[in-house]
Amino acid sequence: MRLESYGAPLRLEEIERPETGRGVLVRVEAAGVCHTDIHIVSGSYDLGDGNLLRMAERGIQLPITPGHEMAGRLADLGGFTEASLREGDPVVVYPWLGCGTCRKCTAGYENLCEGKPASLGIFRDGGYAEYVWVPHPRYLVPRGNLEVARSAPLACSGLTSFSALKKCALNGDDLLVIVGAGGLGTIAVQLAKRTTGAKVLVLDVSPSKLELASELGADQTIDTSGRARRDVISEIKQANGGRGADAVLDFVGNPSTSTMGFEMLTKQGRLVLVGLFGGAASFPLPLFPLRGAQILGSFTGTLTELSELVGVAATGAVTTFVSAEYPLEDANDVLRRLERGEVMGRAVLRP
């Protein structure tokens, strides 16, 4: 499924199978559909105040095959002799490739490349296809017996939640507020309950998504639809003995959620912004030093973190909630449903 023009539907095309050259070939068995794909197809991110971050300005060249959440089997080692991998092995693909030479890449943070990023499904062809070319086998994480549809979203929604949760620096008696009970939020609930011991409260406007969050371990949920911000914050403080949240994970990232997230923080609280919905927000500057508050951005995660997460998932401690699987040619319909907020957990394409 190829993107040939921003704002236009993806087109199903028959193209040549990628040649490995200096790389490896993976047969894609599952590709998660992510909100980032919506921005890629539309051609921009909303920066607020009428400003846009356009994909063309980021160096994305069309046509491109989207899809960065990929799991499948190694089809061709391309001349590499990796003792730990054989053709046919089940793998999860790490898509957040960098230039490989800048300070961030050499320190292991390719997802924050300062040079020329090469992320699969964004700057290079991704997983909305039968095959994907990967430049080196080190980007393939063995998935063992993990079910393929549930393992594909680990590469983005799972990894992003895993890395963002670390930045919350939670203690056992802390209150974590998760904004958004979608694909990332449902994974964050499970990880927080199983790895931190913190109390978890989830906000969303969908009763069905909040019900799912409760089933996955959330201690409390609040339906914020139509409610005043001050009332929501008051209820959160009641849930935490009169003080605010110790950490807020915002998986939406719009002006309303980020402002509310900052206002609900207790002293030394941390607001971790993950969602890319868009817009701009303002914060009263004196409250940063007076409260010792922090606002952190978190973008995906490292290859090491993906390996850690796949290991956690292999123990059964966390699972991605896949609500439905679709044939590849249904990608446009799935993207529309995701944009309308109609997808529970994650939707997965099966090339």
C-alpha cells in the first residue's frame, strides 16, 4: 500500500520484491496501524497557531510504503552470517533507524538521530507490504513464540509506552495518571501495574476504552467527556489523598490534555508528553520552580528497550490488545476508523 501524494488514499500496487544488497529481507506477517501513519498520509503535524511541520520538510520523499510496526519471519539474510538468526526465524523489526554516526546514534539513541534519520515506514519503505528491507540483522528482535499480530505493535505502541513509563520514575506509593486508553495507554496500564506498583488512574472520553483499561488493571478510570477541567483535577486529587498526580503520561498530546496534565501535578511531578495530536499550549512559568515540576518529551524508544520489552512480553506480563485484523488492502479504511477514534487497542494489517 503506497503513499504517492499527501492527503490522498494509499494505493495497492504490485512492485518488485526488495533486493537485499547490504541488508536483510523480512516477510511481513503483521503490521500495526498507528496514529503516526495518519500524520504521514496527511503530510503534516499541527504545531499550533497555524503552523505545520510538513513531512516534505523532514526529508520524506514520495512514493513511500508506510507502516513501522512490523513482525514476521526472516526471509533472506543477505550474506550476513549472524549466528543468532536463521532464515525463517520469527522476528519483530526495530524501525527507528538513524544515520548511525551522529552522537545520539553512537550512544544507542537512533530514535533521536541528529543526522539523517532513516526510520522504516517514514523515510524508507515500511510494513504495509509483503516484504520489508532492513539494513542490518541487528534491528531484528527474536520474538520466539509470541503471536505475530500481538508482537507487531510492540515495535511502536509497546516500545513508546515502555520508554515513556521509565521517564515517569515512579515509586510504589505514587499516582500515575494515563491520558488516553488507546493502543499505547492499554500497554502502559499493564506495564505500570506489573513493574512499578504505582496506583494507576486512566482518563478517556470513551466508556468502552475505559472499561478495557479497568480489565487490564487500572485502579480507577474517569470519563472526561463534557466535564470541566477543574472537576476532573479535583477528583484526581481526591484519589491521591489531596495531592496531585506524581506523574502524568499524556498519550493524546493536544492543548487541552497537556494543560490539564500540568495543572494536576503535585510537587516534583512529571508530565511526560507522548501523543502527537498537535497544537500548542502555554504554561505559567513561575510554577515550574515553585513546584519543581518537569515536562518531558518521549519519542518511541531504543533498540535495547525493544529487546527488553519483547522479553517482558514473552513472560506474559504484558500483551498488546489487538481488536481486529484486516487484509492489507483495507489499510485506508482502518486509518479512517483510527482517526475517528473507533479502534479499540490496536488494529493490525495481515499482508
